[in-house]
Amino acid sequence: MSQIAAVFQPGYKALIAFITAGYPNYKATAKIAVTLAECGCDIIELGIPFSDPLADGATIQKASYQALKQGITPEACLEIAADIRKKIATPLVFMTYYNPVLNYGLKAFCKRCVKAGINGLIVPDLPPEEGLELETITRKSTLDLIYLLAPTSTESRINIVASSSRGFIYLVSLAGVTGTRNTLSPELQSFVQRVRGKTMLPLCVGFGISNVEQALRAATLADGVIIGSRLIQLIEEDATLTTLKSFITSLRQALDAQKRTGGY
């Protein structure tokens, strides 16, 4: 069992945090990651800044742009990950687009990921139908390649992802890009149920979750919740990370309370 898969215990709701590597600066990323782990995050996604982030909304695009302006490269992200790994044991996942990985070299990139302490990869623009080469390399490297599904995914795509994804399946809560939303899609429940009928893998919901109420709703349906854009906003608003700590702590407490009561 991988370190990522080990997070998902019966009845437990995983809290997964996304941050942009190198934002607001190189040194701050490790401090933020440690804070997230200490406040109850089970998995930390490190976004590798990219010039054409198709799946990212305005908040993460802005953070990526600022990181790129400071000279953050995939190699720098690997160094940041290695620094974080020295401080915490929390599973780390790179969220990256395929171009930087291809440019680095698939085998070379995966080898460096393992050396840096990365446990998995999420590549939003890599269709599972075209992912066999990277799947093969990641399996040999003991990295979990985590695929995404959206409410618009066909039954065929769901079947492919169910058989190819490792660690968990990332369920995009709505058709669109990342970013905070006022409400979650009313179709989320039926979407989760469709995927649940195809796989025993843990299902985690992301995109649009920005408060405790939304996280709890997603957690009643899935095995974990993923929050990103709201965290970037909190980091921008309060460099002391006090607000971030409070937010993550409240999420963890709410998810744990939901487990005890069995309700929402």
C-alpha cells in the first residue's frame, strides 16, 4: 500500500491541501507546508508553476505567475519538495502539466521525484488514454499517478480512470477551472455515485471548495476533500499564516466531528 493510499482509512475523511510551489516565495513554501501538516492536512499538493495553466482559475494563475517571475522552475520545485520532506512525513503530490514533465524527461523526472520525497503525480492535461508511458514509469518508481474525472466524463472515461489511477481519483466538482464558488454543483452527488459504482479507489472532491460547509457536503459523499484557491487567498491576505492555521484547523475539526456523528 502506498503512503497516499494509507491515508484513507474506513470512515476517515482526508483533508488535502493545494499550494503553489515557490509562492509567495521559495523559502515560504516549506513553512506553509509544515503549517498545513501540523494543522491536520493529510496530503499536500505542490503545484508546479506553468505558463499556460489550462485547469487553473485566476487565483492559482496569479500565484503561478508570481512564482515564475521569481525564477521558480521544475528543478526548483523538486528542491522545495526535498526541503519539505526533511521537515514532515505527510504525503506530497506534484500537480503539474504534462509539458514540463515531458521536457524534463519522464524517467528522469520520476527518478528525481522519488529522490525528493514526492509520493504521487497529478497531471490535469494528460488524458488516461495517452498516459500509458507515464503510468508504467510511475508504477516502477512507486509513484501514484492520480487521474481526474469531471461531471462530463463518459462511462468509458470513468472505466479507464478506475483501472489506471493509483492512490485516489480526483473528482472535479464542476465543469470549469479551479477557484472559490458560493455553492457546489447540485449534480455532485449523482456524479460521485456514478464513479463509486465503478471503483473501490478512494474518491476526493476538489475545485470550488472554499469553506467548512462545502467541505462537509463533499465529505458526506466522498473520501476526501481538496482545497486550493482559498488557501492561496489566505496566504496572500495574511503572511503570518495565522488565518491559514485557523481555517485548516476548523476544517479538520469539522471533518472529524462529522465522522463521530455520522452526519452533516
